[in-house]
Amino acid sequence: MEKPVLGISSCILGDNVRFDGGAKRDSWVTDKLSEHVDFKKFCPEVEMGLGVPRKPIRLVEESGEIKLKSIDHLIDHTPNALSTFEKYRDYFEGLDGYIFMKNSPTCGPEKLKVYKEEGKGHPERKGLGIFYKWIKENFPLLPIIDSGRLNDNALRENFVKKVFAFQRFKKEVSDISSLQRFHQEYKYIFMEYRPQGPKELGQIAAGLSEQGFENNRDTYLNMMMEIMERPSALKNRKNVMFHILGYFKKDLDKEEKAQIIEMIEEYKEGETSYMAILKLLSFFSKKYSKDYLLNQKYFLPYPKNLKLQRSII
Ligand code: SF4
């Protein structure tokens, strides 16, 4: 399987492209994630020709419109920015996710300072980076995260899970039968996010016909990305464990079942880890040759070496 390709703010990879000539390298990205994905780096401000080092720029509200301007508000960089992004449109086609630098008026995802036109008063924290906004508008289904959220274990794990699901869907789903296969393999992942998720997506899959399939498969992808938007809730994860346990009702004796049920209950109390139960269910799937379960991405939604499942609590 090819590696997913992620767009990324160049400074996160350690490139000295920031306005002050520095970088904001993220060691997890450069040392760990980089083994399992390819990156397409991009520094919008450098590509706009602003140079390194450069004077800082900021978001300014003018007649209800938010623009990217020089710090003295005399130069409007917005037209240059937008035409630069358009020039690179092909470079961003086919990406499987994007990692943005936080707090930048260009790359930052939210709550950025927006200054008033006349420069007086306190800036309001309501802006979106102009490049971030362009990517969101032009590639709305793309999984995204920023350098701040990347430090939150649950958000990081969820982002990586989305990236691999998104890439697999694009690569593997080309007709009804490949969609059905994908849908089966992701069943328990979807159920962790939303108990009704597999059913809702199944209804979309059932409604698609071979005719015009290419154009309609995005309906499924759209719903899938919506379902996976936020990390799953503990009660849903527990629910999936019980569902999977149901496959072994004829294989396990009374005591074994009671032991595992106790473990799942303890998981809710934080006394047993998600990983411990996952390993046990995976072990039983192999021992009792449950092929349907062994094909589930639930047990390994991304490369094992990323060791992200241990961060699920
Ligand atoms: S935050 Fe964006 S614009 Fe700023 S240095 Fe990093 S990549 Fe360049």
C-alpha cells in the first residue's frame, strides 16, 4: 500500500521559513509520522515572494472583509496570496490530509487575531488563516489538524485514523463491490464513532448504482468524514467490544466470558486499557479463525509502529 501524502506547513518540518528566519519543528512529525506518510511541504508566505526573514503580516477587517495585510495596513497581500494558492492548485490535488501551523495569519486554523482597519482597539480572536481557509474551501473533505491539536493524543490518533481511512477509500473504492468490501472492513471503526454509523453508511452504499458511481461515491465519503470528525466516545468503544465478544459466544466457556466482561466493565472505570482488550479480542479472532473480524480495520487502522492505539483511553 502506498503511503498517504500529507500537505504540511514547511516550518513544522524544521525549514527555516518563518518571518524571523526560524522554524517550529515537531519531532513526532519528523521522526515518527514521516516513516509512514509522505509530505508535500508548502510555505505560503515564501511562495508569495515575501522572503525570509520578512516583516510580520496580520489579518485586518476592512468593510466586513478579512484581508491579509502588512503590519502598517498599507499593503494588501490578499490578491497575491490567492493567486499564489491557485497557481499551486495541482500540487494540492490528491492529498490525503493536511497539517497546518497554528497561530499563523496564513496557515493558522482558528481564533486568529483580526485587527481593525484603523489599527485602534484590541484585535478580536475570530480569524482563519487565509491559506487554511482556501484549502478548506477547495478540498472540504480533507482530514486536517494543526500543530497545537497534534499534541493532544486523542486528536492526533483520530487525525491519523481519518487520513488512512480517507486514503484507502480513494485508492480502493472504484465500484459497488469495492465499496461493500470497504464498508465491511470499517464496520467496527464506524460503530465506535456512532452506533448507527454502519447502518447510515450502509443505506448510502445500498442506494448507489453502478451508473454514475464515480460521481456519487463522494456522498458516502462525505458522511464517513462527518462520522469520523471527532474522536469516539468511551461508551461507544465499549459497545463495540461487546459486539465483537458476541462472535465468541460458542467458543468461550462461562468463566472466560465472565472474565472478559469484567475487563470491559473495568475499562470504563479506567482500570483496564483499551489496548489490553483489543489484543485479547484480536487473539480470540485468530484462535477461533473469525475471518470476518480478522479483516476488520478496527484492530489495525494504521501502521502498528505508530503506536497510537495505546493513547486511546
Ligand atoms: S506558518 Fe505557514 S506561512 Fe508561516 S512560516 Fe510556517 S509555513 Fe510559512
